Amino acid sequence: MLVLACSVRVVAQPLGPGPSQAPLAVQASLAGTAEIHLDLSRRELALLRDGKPVNRWPVVIGAPETPTPVGRFQVQSKVINPVYQSTSTGRVKGVGPLGYRWLGFLSRGADQFGIHGTPWPWWVDARAAVSHGCIRMRNEHIAALFAAVEIGTPVIIQP
């Protein structure tokens, strides 16, 4: 069980069928070197392949009191249909606020930061700074990113 900086726990589920989330606009070949770049000032995440942008998406970032970490990381975990469990109440809510995909990129003690979906797309459209350090994307966008990267893919986050 992973404890997230988003104040939740993620439980890995079998990679079985889940809600249909066909990747959008990432039809580029998976051959080549992929990197995820996040520009916090623009609140925009880009997928690069061999140094060239494949796609860009708006994101939610950490609130000022719980900022998204800056630095060079890598995808440490990929979870389809993560199960949400509140660390404050212990209640399990199924997918909950994580959407249908989770890309973990940093662990600090029991906490983990990740890129994940959200049931609240209006925050993404507003490019808000409201998370507990995680990066939230529209569910269709994280599905595309999830399909295009592997464990070990670099995640570069700059101010």
C-alpha cells in the first residue's frame, strides 16, 4: 500500500479492464526516449520524445502550503484503477479523487507524489494550485500519458 502526499493511500489493482480511457493525441511511436516535463509557472505538462514535444496538457499543481516538488525524478510506479483510501479517516472510496491512472514519481518516507487523474476537471481547466503536491490531469489526458511512458521515464519539474 502506498501512502501519498495527496493524503491518500493507493492500492495497486490487477491490470484488468477498467473504464475505457483511450489515449488522445499521443499516437506517436513509443520508440525513442520519453521524458515528462512540468513547467510549474505555466502549469503545463509536456511529453517529449527524443527531446521533441509530442503533446502538452494543462495541470493542477500543489497549493502554496503543499507545493509540488521541483527537481529531476522518474516514474516509480504505474497503477490502473488505483483504490483511494483516506489517510485521515481510513475510508476506502474506490477510485475516488485519483481518477483511473496513477504515475508515482517521488517517495518521501511514507508519502508519495504522483501524476493522476481527477473527477474535478474544472480545476485542471483553471490550471489551479490546489493539490497536496501531486499533479492532477484530466482523466483522458493522464490515460494518454500513462500509455506513452514506462517505469523509469524521467520526470523533470521546474519552477
